[in-house]
Amino acid sequence: MDQHKTTAGALQTPMTGPINNPAALAQALLHNPGATQALNNNPTAAGNHGVTHKPHLNNPGVGQQLISYPGVGQQHINNPGVGQQLISYPGVGQQHISNPGVGQLMGVPGSGQGSINKPSTAQALMRSPSDSRALIRGDRGSMLSMSDDNVMMNQILTTHAPDGREFDVRPLLYLVEDILNRATQHVDFLVKGTLDQVELEERAQAANHIAMLEALTYTIDRIACELSYKALGGCDAHATTTAIFNLLSSYTWDAKLVISLSAFALNYGEFWLLAQIYSTNQLAKSMAVLRQLPSLLEHTAPLKPRFDALNSLIRTMMDVTRCVVQFRELPLKYISPDAPALATAMTHIPTAVYWTIRSMVACATQISSLTSAGHEFGISTTESWELSTLAHKLRNIYEHLKQQLNYCYKHIEERMDIEIYQMLLAIFDPNVLHIDNMKALKALIYDKDDKLPLLDGATKRQVSLDVLRRKNVLLLISSLEFSNDELAILEQIYNESRIHATRLESQYEVVWIPIVDHSIIPLPEEMQTKFENLQSTMPWYSVQDPLVIKKPVIRFIKEVWHFRTKPILVVLDPQGKVVSPNAIHMMWIWGSTAFPFTSLREEALWREETWRLDLLVDGIDPTVLTWVKEEKYIFLYGGDDIEWIRRFVNSARGVASASRIPLEMVYVGKSNKREQVKKVTGIINAEKLSNAWQDQAMVWFFWSRLESMLFSKIQLGRGDDQDPMLQQIKKLLSYGREGGWAVLSRGSNIAVNGHSSTVLPALGGYDEWKINVAEKGFDGAFKDYHDKLHDAAHPCCRFEFPNTIRIPENMRCPECPRLMEKYTAFLCCHDEQGIPGSLF
């Protein structure tokens, strides 16, 4: 290896051995070719490690930096050119002669600039504690008296000359955060005697990160020395800060900040490392004695307010640094530099960087004062006030930047959401073909490989999306308001369908995708518990975490697949193509018979269907199906008016007795007013009026299936007004909403589907139509008479579609051929529970 190459050892040097003494460290730098001459003699050394930045060290000219290291007893005479910077490190006994411009501060371009002069070792050690305190307090006064920030920042901006080369500062920042996070905990450790040891993630260990550190070691050491010497010498804080900016002139703002913080962390971390191990390590003990640490640490409790103020400022410095780095990492693909939030932030970042480095200088001064003057210096609260003032100023800067950063993140999120939404539209374009379903499933559920996004309901283990590869996938999409009745029926259909799938050698899986409000993150405990309880009851796959479903995916599901609040079941074939936008309707209507739940299968089932009683009650009440097989006359009826029900039941029984026909009746409630239906059912049972469905789940399923018949027809585009079955479905749904109703059938054949306003008068007119019973049968005679009454007085027909489903553009009245008028309505059924999953 090249003997002049700067290595990682240069970074470690201040951490090991007596060279920790700032003066001795300066001497070491003067005589260490590996640390000080590597980049002088080999400007490309940094490039050999994959780092793009190379400092200008030779042939100083306009805007360049001249670094000179005269030997012991040498005379240093330098006349820097226009815009040059002179940095000189004279050794003990050296003479330093420089020719700076009159009245100019270091870093301001002009004919000859002020030089950065580090005091010699003898000068530093000869300073008395009282002199040190006076200089520090004098500097504080100059800091607080600076009123014109514009002049100050103009000086800083003139030092900023980035050469266009960049590097990733994040690994270095991770390392610095680790050092400072541990260092800022040591005060409590020393006072309380305990310290929670937290295992932090090992970072910055990759080969390219080590190479970066090796290339930056020289610069970090230079700034660490600058901080130590100027702090010990009591130099003006602004001048020291400006000197650091000159050293970092060719770096970007975020790099300036991270490199400076690295230098500060080197010194501060070393201070607390000695404090932590000096009692158990002889080498550390000897070094600690030289730094007066034992005496200092004996008075840790009185010094705690000082250290608290110091640590508070350091944490704020880290906050600002992280924030500046985050601005640098913003993806320009989604946010342009002229975006208002980013443009505003970029104008304030130089100020933020300045005051953060200025705060590092103040912190270094405080530490140096403690090690040089001992614990007596720390008893005063004046210096703590200075740190608190800086922390307050820096915190205000941070809060402003953080606000702008949040605006940027929101802007980026919106752009990314639009991109994801457009990608979903492209993936699910019916004209696009895919090899398998993985692209579609990853876009919908989770597109990374860093975790297992699904939970297997059978084994309760987390699994990857690969378990769904090239299978028919049923996406069960719902909110967390999933009733037990719905789950029970779905599970029954699921189990029956798996039998069908096995017989047909077809593979299919169900995946539950819960839709939650992303504006509430993290999920409230109540909502998380509800999700987990629902998930635990499902035998199929489910998304492990509801928040894994992104907002643009939810938008796609709502806008394209028309999800509102009621569950939908989107069916994808093995290539990820949608073969049914919502199979929940055919599931409710036909159960597992609808397998494989495609739109083609749905259309085939409708072609085979007729308007019959079996269709209305299939899978709900076996007793009714028995009556159907026995060819009995059957009245299905509903409503919530108990007086009408009494009159209807008595009239029906009287007419059936007079006609000597076997008549059965069953009460099936209403599509709403659950509590009222329960009361009516109780009265019917008590008075033994007729049969009644006791289980409210049966009532819910009856109306849900009826609604599904309507929506299935509409979804298939078969909702034309010439379909007689559709007209009967619409009538029954409307009657179930308004007043009472009754359906008369003989066996499976439905004869009358009527409203309470016509059915009861038709029964009351038995004497007028009984003469036709012998010829037309009871059902035929009753139908003819009922239709005459119906034609004379059409009951009002009304449909109320909530925003939970797709609302048809228009609809014709099932009672007459007119187009129905569309209204916006507000509705309250005075029913706290309602019918689970009910449309109305």
C-alpha cells in the first residue's frame, strides 16, 4: 500500500493514546506524512476509494486553498493571491508571518485574506483558567451582539464553492448518531450509576463506507483540531465557524454539516469514552488524569444542569443535520427544485448549517473549559444559559425546516400516489396480458420482498405472495365492519367451493383485503383489535397488516372496482385478469354452485333461472322448500304493521278454508327496522298467527340475496326493463321498503307479488272471484282479481340507493313504464343495529 495514503487509522488516532491532547495532536499532524501529506502528494488518493471529492491542495490560484506545514524553527511567509485562503499550523518556536487583507475576515474573497492561526502548544498551555473564561465570555458577547444576519450569511455564502462532486453522507451520519446518542447518555449514567445499554444497529461497515471514511479522515481530523484549538484558545466563535466553512468550501451543504458533526463527535465521544472506562482501564486512567477528568467527575451532580444543556443542544444539532440530509435525499423525480416548499427550505439551509456548526463550536468551548479549568468553571449557570439560547435558536430553525420537509413529503407522496394509480390502471387494463398474476398481486398488496405480507388462515403463519402464483384468486375486500352472519355464510360457501375446485382440478384461493382509514396512523387500539379478531376467524388468507394496502390502491379499489362499505369479491384468473368485478352477488344467490365465480358463469346461471319461490328462499329455510315439493299454497309476507298482519293472516286463513286448499304462511320481516321486526315476530309467535323466521340472520340473508339479484343484473348490463324477472325483483324490494307485502305461490310457481294496499283488498273480495277458482284454480283466480285492483291503484314505488353501491344512471318503475325521478334523500330508520350488510 502507498505509504502516503490516508487510512482508517488516521480516523482512529485521536481515540487512542496520549495524542488526545489537542496540542500533541497538532504536533502529530505536523509530522505524520500519512495524515497530512497523503492528499498533498497524491491528490487522486481519495478517488481511489470511490469518493468523488478531491480538495485543491497544489498550485493555489483564484479561489483555491493553500495549506502549509512549516517545520520546527522555520519561518513561514506567504502572500496568498486574490481569493486564496491561507491555513498555517506553526510548530513550537516557529515564527508566523502572514499578509492578510486589511479588516477582512477569513473566508471573504479579496486581495489577501485573514489567515487561520492555531496557537502553539506553549501558548495554549500557558493560558490560565481565568483568561480562558474571559475569552469564552467575551466571545459570547460578540455572538449575541451580531444583529445583522444578512451580513454574516453573505460572508458564509462567499465560502461556498462546491465542485459538483457528491457522496452519500448517510453512512457517516449513522456512525455519528451512534457516537452522540451514546455520549449524551453518560451524564445520567454517572449520576445514577446505571445506564440502559441498547443494542444499536451496526452500520457503516460496508467496504465502500470504509473507503469513504478513509478518504474523509484527513478533513475530519483537521476540523476536530480546529474545534479543539480554537475552543482552548478562546477564539471568536464566528471566526472559528467561518474557518471551518473555508475548509469545507468545495462540499455541499449537507456534507459540510455531517463532516463537521463527525469532527465534533470525535472529540466529544472521546471525552465520554474516557469518562466511562477510566476507572477500569489503566491507559484510560492516565489519560483521564491529564485531562483532569477524575476531579471533574467527582462533581458530576452539580454539573448536571450544564451537561443537560449541552446534550439538549447536541440533540438539536443532530435533528437539524438529519433534516438537511433528508432534503438532500428527496427524489427529484417527484419534486422539482422550484417547488415552493423545497425552494423555501433551500434558502434557509445555509443559515441552518451555519448555526449548527456555530453550536458545535460553542459545545467544544464548553467541554474545553471543563477540562482546562476544572469543575469550578462549570458551577456557573451563565454558560448553560448560552447553550440554551443557541438550542432555542437552532430549535426554531429546525421546526421551520421540518415543516417545509413535511410539505415536500406530502407533495412527493401525492405524485407517487398518482404514479401508482396510473400503474394499476395499466396493469388491470383488460387488453393487457400477463404471464402470471404476480405483477397484479404485488401492485395491489405489497411489491417488496423484505417481509411476508399474508397470513395463512389455516396455519396462522405468515407467507409470501408466491402461494397465490398462477391460481384463481378471490379478493375479498371489505371494511372492518364485517358481520358474523356474513362471515358464517362466506365460510360455508368457501368450504363448499373448495370441494368443487378439487373435483374440477382447479386451484383457487381467497385473500381478505381490509380497507382502513390511512389518515389515522397508527391504527387506534380498538380498530387494531377489531382487525385481529376478524382475521383470527377467517380460514383463508388475509393481509398481515391493513396499512400495507397503499392509499392509491384504495383509491383504485373505490373508483374502478366501486367499493364503498359493503364487501365485494373481485375474482382474478391465474394471469391476474379480472374475470368478475364483484362475485359477492352470485355467491349470495347461488352459493358454491356459482364456482368458479366468473362473469361468464354468472350469465349462464341467469339464463337457466326463472322467477320462482325456490330462487327467493334457496338455502335459507328448508321448511319452505318442503312445502314447495308438496305443491302447497304458500304466502311469504312481511311488514312491520302488526294490525295489518293480523287482518291479512285472518283473511288468508278464512279464504283458504273456504276454498279448501292447503295454505302455509311464513313471516320474513323487512329489509330494515330490525328491532321492530323482532317485536312483530314475537307477537306472531305469541298469538300463533303463522310461521315466522326466528333467526334475524335468515331475514338479513333473504333481503341481501334479493338485493344481490338486482345488482347482479345491473352489473352484467342485463338490467333492461323488458326483463320480467327483474321487474318482479324490483317490486319486491320496493314493497319491502314501504308498508306490508305478500307473495303467493303454488309450489314453486309464484302467482302474485303484491303490496299490502292491494293484497288485503283482494282477499277481502273473495266473494267476487271465488266463482273462478274451479276454472282457474285458487292461485289463478286470486291473481286475476288482484291484478285488476293493482291496475286501478298503483302503489308508489321507491328505491333508495345509499352511496355504498354504484347507483344506476336511470331506472324505470316496475309498476309502470315511466322513468323514475331521482332525488337526494336523508333517511333515519330509528334502528341502532339495523340489518347487517343491508343495502337500505
